[in-house]
Amino acid sequence: MKRWQVVLVIVFAFALVSRGVATPQPVALAPIALSAEAIGEAVASANPLLSSAERRRIGRAVLRCSVDNELDPQLVTAIILVESGARPWALSPKGAVGLMQVMPHMTEARMLAGNLTTIESNVAAGCSILADNIRRLGEDDGISAYFWGSDIRGVAYLDRVRAARATVRRLVES
């Protein structure tokens, strides 16, 4: 987020508070705002075979699902890069599907609509699972549990996600 945007949010919040319209609440601001185009460029850096339409769809899906699940879009983009190398058609030997490598059995209890092989449904399912993990376990263990399930056996996956998140941040800042 640009400095002027932060100042604008603070001024607006102060104006609301001083008028008695709102009570002060902690405001969680994403360190850097992402656009669908920036996300598209980040995933294209990992998978140059993506069409411009696929990049746009991924960017829009990441932004929408991040907001819906109160997740940092940089984190979601990093998960996509680590899980599938930004390949919407990815299928693991264990049966995980799509960009976020969602196991089909994980969506049954969530009653998520759509086909996991579509960009939008896959990102929605992955974000739902990730957000639930983070709410229950905290960010680090929630990210680790996305890969390991309930039996977290190390930090290698978490380290890969952190590195990918740093890469996304660098791409967005440049």
C-alpha cells in the first residue's frame, strides 16, 4: 500500500471516530496492494505457458477469494506457485488437483460448488481450506497444515511458501 493510501485510511478513520460514527478498531492493512494484473505477472513468471486470459482469471480469482477468506493475496499467490508452479491442469500422484492442489475429499464437507479443475473453483476451495487452517492453528501451522494435514512433520513446506511470498513481493514492488 502506498504511503498516501495509508495516510488516507488513517485520516478517514479519524474523521469517523471524531464524529462518533465509529469506535477505534485495529486496522489490518496488507503491506502491498496487489492487482489482478500483478498476480497474473507473478504466476506467468513461474508458468510462461499461461495465456493472458488465464493470467487474468487467476488474478481475479486470487483477489476475490483472498478477500472472501480474509487472506493476504500474496500468500495465496505463493501457495499457487509452490503447490502447482501456477499450472491450472496440475494433478499430483496422490490426486490433488489444480492450481492450489486441492484434494477432492477436502471439499466434500465444505459443500463448495464447482469443478475443482476450473481456476475459480480451485482457488476458492484452496482459500477456504487455507483460511480454516490459519483460523484454527495460526498462520505458520495453518500454512504447514495445508500441505501436511493434521500431522505437520517439518518446516520445509513453510519455508518454500515464505520464499515464494518474498518473490511475489519483489515482483510486485518492481
